[in-house]
Amino acid sequence: MDALQALQIACDAAYAYQTLEAKFSKVPGYLQPMEGFCLYWLGKNWPVHGANLEVGSFKGRSTSWFAAGCKAGNRGKVHAVDHFAGSPEHQIGKEFQDEDIVRLGSTLPAFKENLTRNELLNEVEIRVGKSMDAVRGWDKPIRMIFIDGDHSYEESKKDFDAWSEFVVPSGLVLFHDINVWPGVTKFFQELTAPNDVWRQVGQILSIAIVQRMQ
Ligand SMILES: C[S@@+](CC[C@H](N)C(=O)[O-])C[C@H]1O[C@@H](n2cnc3c(N)ncnc32)[C@H](O)[C@@H]1O
């Protein structure tokens, strides 16, 4: 690739970032814009076939980035798995008490509203329920998973162990909050100890990316 082709790609990316950041930052959530762009870019460009899956959608910030990327790359819908009852930290009196959880016990209405406003609701298959229940009925090969559900060691491990068996060779699993939340970080460190199946291939802010090697 020469410098002018690289410039064109960089400018297209910068334009997409600027446009989408202005829209998606209005969705309440915990993802940094550059982390969202990582979901967008890989959702659009990762050259592997299969389904797209997110565990932990909350009010739709990460879902919006991921779904916009999959739409731009003709990669199919994003399956958004969440019971929408909030994580332990969103409950009443906890560190990140959430107003929708307090008022309604659910972030699903806000999720739908935000995806509708961003014209992405048709790009998402909403799967309301616990991650471990949703995986029981699942049978599709997966190209890319974003894990951002319960951040404890035990639940992150369960999410990964259950869903990753569907990831095709060269497919990706992305974790949020690595080096931020201790539980998921500990699991990630174990996962990326030298092994033949999963290899860390990137990190954008707190999103760490592993690829299935075989
Ligand atoms: C940190 S929030 C996700 C933030 C979101 N990705 C964003 O961009 O703002 C975690 C979400 O995981 C969901 N969650 C937690 N434990 C879950 C479980 N066992 N099964 C399904 N969803 C779960 C919660 O309801 C919450 O919406």
C-alpha cells in the first residue's frame, strides 16, 4: 500500500469516527469513543464469516458502534445478549447505581430507544436473558464476540468458556475493561498465558482482543 492509499483509508476512518462519535456519545454507557471505533472497525473489516455477538448491551452504546460497523461491512446483525436488569454495580445503593434500574428494573426500553434513534434497531437481534441461558439455544458459528457483561472473574470465565466454543478459526473475542476491573483482568491474564488456541492480537485502550488460532 502506498502513502496515498493509506491517507485515503485514514481519512475515511477519521470521517467515520467523527460522524459516529457525535451520535453514539449521546447513548449512556461505559465505552470510550476509541473503544467503540475498535468495535466498528473490526465489525466492518474483520475478514472472517460468522455471526456477531455481544454479551452486555446495557443502553446500547457498544451495540451502536458494533452494529454500525457490521452494517457498513455487510456482515449481518449483531446478537445483543443481556437480561437488561443491570450488573451488580448498577443496583440500588451500589457504585454505579442506574436510574433506569431504580425506576423500571430494566434498561431495555432505553436500549430500544437509543438503537431506534441511531437507526440501528433493525441491525440488532435482541436476546433478552442471562448469558448462560441464551447460549443454551445457540448453534451458529461466530466471527466476533464482545464480552462486557458481569465483570467478576467467575462470570467472565463462564461467558468466555460458554460462547467461545462457537468462534471459528481466526475469529475474535474482545473483552472490555481489561486492566480496569480486576475480575475480568485476572481471567484475561490466565487466558493469554502461552497456549496454542488463543493469542492476544491487540489492545485499544481497555479493549483487549484475542484470536482463535486453531
Ligand atoms: C457494563 S454494562 C455493559 C455496557 C455496554 N456494553 C456499554 O457499551 O455501555 C454490563 C451489562 O451486562 C449485563 N449483564 C450482567 N450480567 C449478565 C448476565 N449474566 N447475562 C446477561 N447480561 C448480563 C447487565 O444487565 C448490563 O447491562
